[in-house]
Amino acid sequence: MRTRLIWIVGILAIFGLAMLSSAGIVDAQKKFASAYYYFNHQLLLGLLPGVFLAYGLSKFKYKHFRKLSLLILFGALVLMTLVFVPQFGFGAKGAVRWLSIGGTTFQPAEILKLALVIYFAAWFGGRHDRLKNWAYGAAPFFILLGFVALLLALQPDIGTLIITGLIAIGMYFVAGIELKKFFAIIGLGVVALSLLIWVEPYRFQRLQTFLNPGQDLHGASYQVNQAKIAIGAGGLFGVGFGQSTQKTGFLPEVVGDSIFAIVAEELGLVGAMALIGLFVFLCLTLTQIANATDDAFGRLLVSGMNIWIMSQAFVNMLAISGLAPLTGIPLPFVSYGGTALITLLAGLGIVLNVAKK
């Protein structure tokens, strides 16, 4: 299982680099006067550090993370709050989501995802009475999740908020929560998300765009309609690697949340389904590792990583295909983002250690 996991992740990472180099070549030339800026940045400041960190963590006994979980979570929350300090935090397009410390720029929300996976695995895997006793188990869960939601809503980063919510609820379910309580939590989550959409006009506009993609074609509906054009142009086998026309200035965020549309345009339905197949194969492999793990903490760690990767991947692909509201969530291993790639590989390094045991 370990070898299979390494192969799948390796193929996804290499595929991601290849598609990033193609999707971002025009945008990189315009913005940085270097056609392969995104490729080089992702390779040198994302993939390589991530591989080294994953290797190191695969040798580090995963059970130590149970004792370190609270400290890791506290550190991640501190980084999240520093985003709002002018000396450290900065933003773009109306959102403040990045930190610059000592000349290093990164997105702390990505670190928070991994910290939450580790913390919830320790919390639910430590004592079973936290599941039996609703008040004892749920109160700290909601307090923590509420604080995280507040930080993400203030940035604002609703896409990451959705993913962290799915991680938390999914891990609660895997831990063994009763179904009626599980659905109660889902109901509360839907109400909270609805309120966040209602208070911000642009979020409500995205929901309207999903329900009626034909309205405001040059405004709110522009990105998803251009993505559909790219996907439709790809046909069965695609227009050819590097031959996309939508990446030349028509489709926004070609190296971010729109990159799946470029995959479908250049590689067609066959290429898009191959990528989806890789994620499904990864999901099955992680599920097999989790089921083979006797330790509750290790099982929840692997399950949390699985929920994180799959929820983010399929929410992204559904949204950019017009099958779900647009959220701005990047595609794991493929979209541009060094912090995201490093934390994903770090988490999978821990999974490798669990699989080894």
C-alpha cells in the first residue's frame, strides 16, 4: 500500500507540474516576463520542499503527533491571526490571506487544514466518551470550529471554510458519531453557511450564477461560462497539450481554481477522466490504509487526509464544471500554490508512516 500511495501521489504531482506549465505559460509571460515562472516556483518552492518534508515525516513516529496536536493547532491559529497584523499580513482582490515573515510568503490557511486533521484525530481518537457524551464532545468541537470559521470569514476565505467544515464533520462521522447527531451538525453547518452567503452580496451572486448561468455573462457568470467553453472545446481527446485558447486571456484564474477546465480543453474527456480516476484511486488507497490501521489515532489521521484531499478535489472540479456554485477552491496537486502542495505532501508523509506500522 505504501508503494502504491507513493506512485499515485508522484503521478499526480508530475501531472500537476506539467499542466501548470502549460496553463500558466501565457499569464506568467505577461506578469513576470518568464513563461515558466509558475512551473519553476511550484517545483522549487512547492514540490521539492514538500518531498523532503514528506520523507522526513514518513520516518517520524506518527504517534508523537498525538501529544503535539494541541501545540500544532495553536501555532496554526496564531499564524491565522497574524494575517490581520499589517506588518505581516497582506492580500489581493479584496482578501487578506497571506503572510510574509522573514522574506517567506505563505498561506496559513493551508497549514491550518493539516493542523485540524492532526488535532481532530487526537481529540476523537483519544477518548471514546467524547462521542458518547454530546455536551462533552460537541461543545469544544463547536467552539473551535466557530473560532476557525470566524478567522476564515474575516479574511474572507469561504472556500477554505467549506473545506475545513467538511474535514471536521467528516472526521466526526468516521470517529463514530450517532447519525442523528451527525445530521444535526450538518444542519447547523448549512444554516451557518447560508447566513454567510446572505450577508455578502457577491456570495449570493455566485449562488444565483449557479442557478442561472445565463445571467450576467460578462460579470458574475463570466468565469464559469468561459470554463464551460474550455471543457466543451476539448471534446473527447482535447485540442492538444499546450494548445488551449482559453488560457490566452479568456478564462480567469487559469493556474488557480480554473485549471481543471484547461486540463479538459487540452486533454479532452479522456484526460479529465484520467485525472478523476487518479483521485478515486488515491481515495481507495487511503481508505484501505485507514481500514488496516488498528490504532484509532492513526486511522483518523489517514481518514482526515482522505477527506481533505477528496472534498477539495471534487468540490473544485464540480464547481468549475458548473455542477456546483463557484467557490475559488484550488485543485490539489495541480493548482498553483507552494504552501498547499507542501502541506499536502507533509500530511501524506505522515500517512506513509501510519501505513508502515
